[in-house]
Amino acid sequence: MIEEIIYIESDQTNPYYNLALEEYLLFNVKKKQCILYLWQNSNTVVIGRNQNCWKECSIDQLQANGGHLARRVSGGGAVFHDEGNLNFSFLVKQNDYSLDKQINVILLALQKLGLNAAKSGRNDLTIGGKKISGNAFYEKNERCLHHGTLMVNVDIRKVSQYLHVSNEKLQSNGVNSIRSRVANLVNFCEETLSVTSLKEKLVEAFGETYRLTPLKLGMEQIDHIDLQKSIDKFSSWEWIFGRKINFKYEISKRFAWGEVVFQFNVSSGKIVTVGVYSDAMNSDLIAAIPAVLKGCIFEKNNICAALSQVPAQNRDEKKIMRDIGQMIGAQEF
């Protein structure tokens, strides 16, 4: 049971700093404690842990405009952040993790501003059918991260400008463009709404939901030596881009749990390298796939046999691996 709730606001808009601080808080959250972290990025595209950045984002255009490309630890899809967007993160030990309570904090804060939002699908919050928040999740060493966006007054034009969305993904959502899917909170608020006022209501809702007084964590209480190690990781070429595979064969399909793309580089009938990209929430599961396929004979039965070695921890992960196996089995190599 949660006995202490902490909130902290980032003092920067640098995505590598902010993602590093989030990771620092995740690894330092205590038992029976829940941390609410509020942060903003400036002109940034953030992709999911296993996504192909070249496919998801107009990198050259983003960088030409002084923007940043960043990769987070969680799964899910690509999002655009500017200072009209507020990011929230809940960091808590596994035993005290409660998605219902965490979502309630967000919904209650919006209600306080006269906004009636609802949870939609696997990871969105909507108002009037328009997406105003996307959520993603990560778990490591019995520590849980739930984070998401709140679009207060984002430049919607840049969402379309910088992000690529496949026709298949758009059709699965029943719409024709990125811009038609999303909307800003200011469009639904009769009174003036700011990021500052939203922060205040989130902290209020945090206390009311957990029936505790939120305590503020100051930046001076952060170990900046440990934080710098994470900043170095999140800003590194290796983390953001990895290694671009010159693939010769691609398989992709969209399922209810997300899209998955396999890019194979084959030599002498064996898989030399394979890139697996997905916006699935189960980021560790997807990340484990390439290792079992390297060196495998490029034949569907051998690939399916290798995929059976990927450890699926629960029913949802077993379904994902079963769907992937059926997708591979249906291919004509």
C-alpha cells in the first residue's frame, strides 16, 4: 500500500535530460512510494524502444529545424513533443502499481478543468473521439513506469510534418490522416488553459486519489553523477539510432496489440542480422527476438522453431508470439 507520494517537475526541456531523469527516478523509487514526474520537451520526436526511426520520422527535416530525435525505454508508437505538451510519469514498485489509480489521477485533473476525458483502446485518452493523451508502460527489476502525454496546445501541423504513419495503421483507426486523430485540450476548454494550471490540478488529483499529501522533490536532491550517466546513454547515437540494417527481406503485419516489422539480412541461406520493430507495449519481449534468430536458416520452420525460444511471461505475450509465428508461417520465402 502506498504510504508516501512524491512529485517532481523537470527544470529543463531537453529530451535526453528528461528521459534520463525519468530513468533515475524509476531506479530510485522506494517501497510504498509513488512518484509523479512532470516534464516537457522542446521540438522533439520520441519513438518507442523497438521502432525503426527512419521509418517513423522525417529525421532530416526534424534536425534541419533544430529538433531532437529521442528513444524511450517503453514500447508504443512515435509522438511529437513541444512546449504545448505536458508529459507525466508514474514511478512505483510493482507491488503497489495501479493503472486504474494512475489513470484516475489524469482524468480527475481534467475534470477539475471542466474536461470529461475517457480511456480509449489500449493506451489512449480521448475527448469527443479525439486523442488528447497517449500512454506507454515499462517494467524493470520490479519497478514500474507508466508515462504519457497531455496535449494542451501542441502545434498539430508538426505532428503531420515529422511523423510517418502507415496507411495500414491509419485504416485500423478508421481515419485518413494523423491530424484528424489528435486534438488539443484548449479546443475543449471554455476557460483559459495553460500547462501551469494543468500541473497544479494534476498534483491536486494525485493527492486526492491516493488520499495523501504530495511532497515535492527538488532537483537539488538528485544525484547528478548518476543522472549524467543516463543522459549520456539517451543522447548517444547507439541508443537513438542503433545500426541501420541493409535488409533484403521485410515482413510486416498489424495486429490488435500493435504492428510488427521484421527486416532480414540473409547470407548463404542464413540470417546474418535481423531488425524487429514494433509499437507493441511489451518492449522487452520484442527486444529479445533478434538474438534467437541470428544465424538461423532462412526457412519458415526454422524461424518458427527459433521464435519458440523467446520467453513469453504471460498470456498476452504468449498471444503475441503465437501471432508472430503464424505470420511467419504464412510467408512464401
